Amino acid sequence: MIRLARRLVQLCGAAMVCLTLGVSSASAATVDPAHVGNDISWPQCGKALPTGQAFGIVGINGGLANNTNPCFGAELDWANRSVRTTGQDAVALYVNTANPGLTGSWWPTSNEYPVGSGNYVQVPAQYAGPCTGQDTAACAYVYGYAKAYDDVKLRLGTAPQAAPAASYLWWLDVETTNSWETNKTANLADLEGMTSYFTGISARVGIYSTGYQWAVITGTPKSTPLSGLPDWVPGARSLKGAQSNCKSTAFTPGSRITVTQYTSGLLDYDWSCI
């Protein structure tokens, strides 16, 4: 998510004026504010943000699946001021995803996820048996479930501006820049574990990726609990390109591309396909 924006921050540097009120002069003439939203996260901490966005999508992590966006609360407050003139939710969230396997800072050893003070969350066993601490799809499922739990309980739950978790659409940010196994079945299991937690609390889930990255990470699954989820596709360099990407191939059977993304100046803009 917002990889291009991050690179532009590095190129522009703090001393350069790369945006005015969060919108570049080049984009201001082409953006139809009634149909365009923005997504922001930790790279926008302390920076000018757009105003009057049709919808806002906020990253809850700080670039990794196991950390927190330090500006999440303030950025959620920004998103709450979205005007909602499209079929999108006025406010949605996105989470970083990954499947580091045994190289991660934490890896499950069972289907019980410790959540402090001797308490555990019981994760349903999947993939032909329980997790036993090995580098398997069963443990990847538990890992994904645990990271989604943390996003809700440790991150959203500490933001005073937050609505109940079930009221949000949670986008899974699936990119090759994060840590993934070569085992595509395990990677898919990780994402299914995250989805299972979110849907288990009655929240909605979507997938953010490109066709290339999705195939590299998960292959081309024909049947999965992720089938039918809405898709959010980045990669466009202009509003026109983002509009064209609404016609791209969806990631899973029954899915539909509902949002596309393009970058202008230092910000990501999002076109609603619905």
C-alpha cells in the first residue's frame, strides 16, 4: 500500500514543497471530488492531508503486519470527515499482511493464541489438522487469525475515534514487499485466517493487490473462502488509468473490482468503480 507515495516522500525530502493542502496542482484539475477518495497511513504522519474526500481508507499498521501506525487515531479522525458521495463506505481500514513462517518474531505453536494474563483465543483448526508449531498451512492460518485479532483489539480498540470493528470494511493489503513463504497454499491459508477472524466478528473484508502480486503470493485459487470478496486494484498513474482498471480481472471467483488507486503528488487517490 502507498509504496509509490513512500518513494516520493524519500525523493522529495522534507524541504521540498510537493503538495498544497494534500493535492497537487496537476491532479486538482482532473479529480472529480464526488467520486474520488484517498487512502493514507504512517507515511502521511504530520503531513498535510486532503479535504473533502468522498471516502477515506486508513492503514492501521506501520508498514508491517505486527506493528501499528503511530498516527492511526488522528488519521481515522480525518477519514471520519469524508463526505461519502459514492457507493463506498465513508471510512474503511486496511491492514498489512504477511506470512513469515518460522523466520517471524512470533509463530504459533498450537491453535491457542496467547492474549495476555493467561488468556487464550482458540483458533479453529483448518487444513487437515491443528497447528503444531511447524511451517505449515495450519499454522499460517493461526498466524493470520492472530494478526487480525491484534488489529482489532490492540489497534482499533485503543483509538477513541473508532466505531465498532464490525462496522468497517477491512482491506487486506497483499503485496510482495512484505514477508511471504514460497508455499502459496500456506500464504492463502494466512489470508483465510485473517478473513475468518474479521468475518467472525461480522466485519466485511476486501483484498488490495495487483494481479501479478496476487498470483506470486497465492497462485490462482479456484475455490477459497476469499472468493467473492471485493477487490481494490492499485498501479494506475492517472485518474483515467484508475478508471480503466475497474475492468481488470478480479483476484478470486465471484469477486468484483470495486475500487482502484492512482498516485499523484505525495498522495494516493482512489476511484470508486461502484
